[in-house]
Amino acid sequence: MGATIDLLPLTEDKQILCCYVNATSQIQIARIADICDRYFERVVFPGQRLLFKALPDSQLEIYTSLMATAILSEKIVCANLRVNE
């Protein structure tokens, strides 16, 4: 699948470009909730790449969808997802 670039609605210059790949066979929900007054959530299909900008110390939460529930399966510091531009 193609990559999508999502920009968090922040005006700070310290944002970095990040990439997350759903390497599973399940639909996932990627979420960043530790941003003051902001919220970021996207559905990531199997094999899909998600490109986004965030602050380096933000945490990307990955929820795996199981039937009618979503279970937090991973937390990743965005600095670890940084793309070298």
C-alpha cells in the first residue's frame, strides 16, 4: 500500500518526520494522545506505511483490532521512528 503523510496540527519547529509500518496481518489503530490540546489517530491496514510528523518525545500507541475491541499492543517513542530526510 502507498504511504500517507499526516501532519499533526502543531506549529513547533521541532517536529520530525516519522514512519510506522503495520507488519502484521491485522488492522491497527495508531494514536498519539500525549500532545497538549491535540489528538492524532489513524487506521493502519496490513502492509501500510504511515508517515507523520510529531515531536521526538511523543509516543505512538499501536492498538490491534480484535473483533469489537482494540488492545494496546505497543508504545513507541517517535524519535525511534524518525525518517532520515
